Amino acid sequence: MTSKLKTITGFGMVLGLVACATHQPVLYPNAYYQTVGRAVAERDIRECRQLAESAGAREGSGSAENTARRTAIGAGAGAASGAVGGAISGAAGQGALIGAASGATWGLLSGIFSSGNASQPAPAYMNFVNRCLRERGYEVTGWQ
């Protein structure tokens, strides 16, 4: 693998990790929250998230899945166009490799920045976690 391709791959992996950062519920500091404190509230958030997952609600139909889909589509389109360009110049394999790397990078970047901000987790997942936290005494003001 060439150093240029390694750099592109490493950059893509870092951006992928940034894109996969999870959203968290934001809790209003009501009397209950002030009584139990931040550490207990964070534990309760983790427990509610686990309950949602075990009930079948999935967090991921937000930005991470869309970004992965766009990255794969970009890689495929880039490989195809790179192979055609490479075939014309006599280096189809190298053209496909370069095209795949640039197409994947384009797909990743467009997935991250296309909507202006990352989409929220799946509505059913957020509703489940919100209700769980509400039943424990918290007030969820939103997700970020």
C-alpha cells in the first residue's frame, strides 16, 4: 500500500469515528437530578439505553448508517470510474484503486457534512430512552 493511500485511509478512519459519535439525552437539572447527581444520572442513561436495545429499539438509523452507505457507494463509483480512466491510460488496476479511495473519501465527507448536522438516533430508540428516564424522575430536554 502506498504512503498516499495509507494517509487517505487513515484520514477516512478518523472521520468515520467522528461520524459515529453517539448522541446523548440532555437532562434538565430538576430537583431529582440535583438530588442524585451527575454520576447517578449518567448510570441511569446507560441503563435506559441498554433497556431500549434489549427491547429491540436500535439507535443506529441516524448519521452513522447514512455515512457508511454513502462511503460504500462513493467507493464503488470511484472504483468504476477510476478503472475506466485507468483502462484508457493502460493502468486499470491502479486507476480503480485511486478511484475507490477518492470515491470513499467523497462519500464519507458528503455523509458527514451533507445535512449540516448529524441526524438524530432512531425515533423509537429516543422515545424509549426518554420514557425510561422520565419514569425514573428525569426531564429530558432533547438530544445532542
